Amino acid sequence: MPATGSSDKAPKLERRTVVRTLLADRGDLLVVAGLGAPAWDATDAGDHPLTFPLWGGMGGAAAIGLGLALAQPDRRVLVLTGDGELLMGMGSLATVGVRRPRNLAVVVLDNERYGETGMQPTHTAFGVDLAAAAKACGFPSSAMITTMDQIAALREDIHRAQGPLFAQIKIAADKLPLVLPPRDGTHLKNRFREALLGPKAHVQR
């Protein structure tokens, strides 16, 4: 185990370039953005009514994406989250592996740091392999990604490949300016429902 908390000295990808590439020409892709930097990154790529950024619920992004994918089997769903967030909700991978929604992609932006609490190293800095864990949980497609060529291929898979798929993208541990989505959680929920369901969003059950 390296004492420095760094699993790899190879150059890592720039997170916002990665996210802009993944969300380019996104069409009607549904996006759940995990707490913290992934939500800021998704907003930097363009605030969108079909993006549901989390302001809390750390560890819940994959579970929310799973529920959304099961409820909307004809829509593609992307969970975009961080290594610290996913490590808090690892059990969700097993549930996704059991349910196997074909329309779900879980993408982890892995900077090996807890960005929300001061950039302390996460377990991935000490070699924990999230892609291998997803494969062991039953994801038919799981990969560690380190190049922009792989990012371009991943973008295509998010829109077309049979899921569930999992990608762990090694990114640089940069501290970037915040690009915040709207702060009102009720507004975000209503905005997302209206963009997804149209007039049915307001029908009482």
C-alpha cells in the first residue's frame, strides 16, 4: 500500500473535459449527478432539465439511477458520480448487478480524493478497483478508463450499448471553480419530473 495515497503516477484526465465529452449532444439522456464535483461538472457542461444533481444523499446516486432506469426502461440513464460518493454506497452495485437494467450506465469520476471534506485520499488511492468490484457484482460491461479515446467510445456505449455498464475514469485531483446548479431541491425535482413526464408530472396518484 503506497504511503502517499496515490495508486498510479500516470497522467490523469481533466474532469470537465471528460464530462463535456460524455454529455455532448446528449439528446434525451437522463442524468443523475452525484453530490459535489460531479454535479458541478455536469452543470459546467450545461444546466439541463433532464439532469438531477444531488445536493445531499451521499452514497445514493447509483440507487437513484437504478430506480429511474427501472421506472423508465425505454430511456437511457447515466449516473455520473465520484469515487468517494460511490464508496459510500457500494451495496448499490450488487443490487444493480442483480436487477441488470439494460438502459443504465454508472460512470465514476475517480480522482482518489474526498473533494467535499478536504481532498483526503479515498480507498481508490490505495488500489481499490471499483471496475473489478462492479464486474464481480454482475455488471456485464465494466472498465477502467485512462484515455480520451476510451471516453469517446464510452459516450457511444452510454447511448447504445446494452447495460448495465460501469466505467471508472481516472481523473486529475484538480480543484476547479464551482459551477453550481440551482440550489432549490424542490425546484430540481419538479423540473426533472416535468421534463421527463410532461403533463403527467402533475397528475396525482
